[in-house]
Amino acid sequence: MRQPTFALGTFERPEGGSMAGLVIGERIFDLAPHLGPGVSVRALLDDWDRNLDRLQDLAEGLADQEGDHRLGTLPTRPPLLPPGQLFLSGANYRQHVIELVLAERRSASTQSEDELRAQIAAEIEQRVVSGRPYVFLGLPSSICGPYDDVVLPNDGEQHDWELELAVVIGRRARHVPREEALGYVAGYTICNDITTRDRVFRADLPSIGTDWLHAKNAPTFYPTGPLLVPAPFVPDPMGLRITLRLNGQLMQDATTGDMIFGIDRLIEHVSAITQLQPGDLLLTGSPAGNGVRWRRFLRPGDVMEGEITGLGVQRNRCVAESRLSADGPRAGRRDEPRPARAGP
């Protein structure tokens, strides 16, 4: 892949309306004068193989120019508007699964904590050999921007953070073998999969399983972005550092190498069930360090700052639910610009 590297973002124009931007360093170039009015990051994915070459040629031609805007001077929206389907991988990081299962078994077991951890770790390795990924659906309408407020619903108290690497699909994918799976990836972004833990299971239907609609899909529960970084500029997606700070305190600090099922296995699994489409997001699971681990959940006034190597930083303030507007996810929106930095 030729240089320079670049990323893509969706921003608000000063005069109103959204703008697809080519991001080189700290500079934003409006794509409309170069690719036509109405161009969007989402539309570029519909013919990603061809458009990636066009964008690379454009980036080379603009490399020495000043840019139309600077990062941090425009409000930043989720990179994909509208987003495609939202697939979420659960229980996919070793240490995270150990923490969750340990919290369930600790009070009922006579084993020591070290013995429980070893037992759970052995179960995970058996799952790698003979099991399969656990993937479910989220609502794209619950996505918000990387610097928007996260609205904490009154219905529930244990609102938890789960910073994740999100895979952006760039080609239609059905029955894709794992050895070919990464060829269907357009790029990567960041998503924080907020979960209300005390709404995961229903007391009135204890045998029915998890209620992910209730626990994970409130408006603003998927802060996404700031940027889409094309796959060629993320040479090792299984070697990225994921960190989340809550009010400045480091809570999550892991690498994507702790995944139980890698990106290739996840794409193979999902595409065997349904067809992935350009613009779909596949969240790859949360590493350890969630509120369950710290026995501390989100409260109004908290500020989460999440970062993944080369993909930028997102920063979200938590606010209490009030009278939400009819616009739903936009109720938590912040209009002031925030810095949006990524590796390219």
C-alpha cells in the first residue's frame, strides 16, 4: 500500500449538514469537491475495492495541501451514517470471561479463587477447540458519536462500559472461510458497548435467557468512532492495545490478542448464519476491566475516555436520563467539537 496513510470520518459542516472527510494527520479534506456532492463514508463502502484505490490516489494528491478543516474544529459524528447491521460478539476475551464467570461462581464455590480461575481458563481453551463464537444483534439506532453524551436510563442501575474493536465490513460476505475472512474487512473503528448489567436477565422469565434488547440498546449506548481507519493501515488487528479510563483512572488495559475467537473466526461464524453487507459493524468483544470487575458502575457526571492503537480516542460524558426528545439517540448529543485523533 502506498503512502500517505489516511482515515475517513463524518463531520458536521459549519453551515449544517454532514460532511464525509478524508483525514490525513490533523487535516480534514472535504470529499464532496473531489468525489461529488452527497458522497458519504457509508456510500464509499458499497464499492470499497475500487473506492479504496481512488481514496489512496486522492490522499497522495492532497498530501502537501493545507486541508479544509482541522481535527477538533468540527463536531464529529459516527463514521458510518447510516450504519449497517450491528453484530456483537459476547464473551470473547479470556480475562473478561474469567472475571464474569468468577463473579458468578465465587460465592457458591468452596474452591479458592486461583483454583476457580484455572478451571475457567481450561473451559475457555476447550471452547476454542470445540465451541463457536457467541454473536447477537444490536440496534444501529442506538449508535451515537464519539464525543456525545451517554444517557443513562432510569430503568436500571448497573450501567457498564465495554470498549471494543469494531470491524467495518467492506464486501458482501456469505459462507466465508476463515482463511479468506480478512479480505472482507474495509477497516476498523472504536465502539463502546454500554450494558445495563441488572437488565441482562429477567426475573419474570428466568429460563428464557438473556434480554439483550433491554440491556444494550438504549439511545446512545454505542458511542462509535471517531474515524474509520482502512484495513491496510492496521497491519496487525490482533495486536492493538485497548484502554478505557473512567474519570482519568485506567479501568481497561488489554490487547486484542486476548480474543478467544479472532476476527477471521467471527466473520466465518456470522457469514455462515447470515449475509454480511458493506457498512455492517462487527464488534469483537470487550476485554477485562469492566464495572463488574471493579464493582463500580457508571453514574451521571462520569467521563469515559477510550482509545485503541491507531484508531483515535473517544470521550463521552454520562448524563442522567430526562425528558428525551423524539430524535432518540440525538438526545445525548453534544454540539461542541472534541479532538478526534487517529494513527494515519
